[in-house]
Amino acid sequence: MIEKIQGGIATDHRGSIRFVNDFDMSLVKRFYIIKNADLETVRGWRAHRIEQRWFYVLSGSFSVDLVQIDNWEAPSTDLAVEQEIIKATDQQVLHVPVGYGTAFRALEANSELLVFADYGIDNAKNDDYTWPVDFFVNRVVTSD
């Protein structure tokens, strides 16, 4: 189940601290940061059969399309695609469990997305499923 883990922000005369205290990072093995070159580029579709991911927007905002894969060798093209909008100002971590595919697009210039993964990079070659950006076409839910 896709889940949003709520954080917050503390501000005083020194500045601010953004946090997501309820995000249990005990499973995290690595992280990386995504910054798209422009607002038209869509990164996807990429899915993981055994890895889960957590996404936190450092700056700007992203549109995230999510699809639960039904068959790893030949997924249906008409699977339900859910769209989430994630923003730095929301102070949330988006948890995407095992078995989902994602496609991302930055909605603002210079948006940056911090991604956490629960397996090391050595596992990536064994759990990386990709399809063309137009493969899944059934967008059914939009949130913001």
C-alpha cells in the first residue's frame, strides 16, 4: 500500500529544520537524488520486484505516477495508474512498497527528489524492470 509519512517544520530566529520523525530508516541501505534536466522529461517506467522506495522532495515538486505490476514478464498495459503530487512544502515521505512501477516528472524548475532504497546498489541489476514512458495508460486517480 502506498503511504505518505507526514513530517513538519520547526522555525525560529536561526532558520528552519524540516523533519519526518515517523520515517523509520532502519531498512534503508542507500540513497540518491534525482534532478530532471527540464519540466518535460519523465523518468519511468521503472519497477522493483523486491525493493521498496521512499521519496522525499528536497526542493520544488514532482508528479509521480504509480502502478502495481500484475505480471513481471508481461504486465497489462491497462493497469490502474495512480498519480500523486509531492511537494517540498508538504514535508512528507512517499513510501512505495515492493511491486510498484513509478514514473516521475518535475513540476517546477530545479526540483530535487531524494530517494531511499532498502537494498544496496549491487542488487540493482537483479531487480530493475523498465518499460517505455507510454506503456501504462490508464490514469484513474489524481491527488494533490
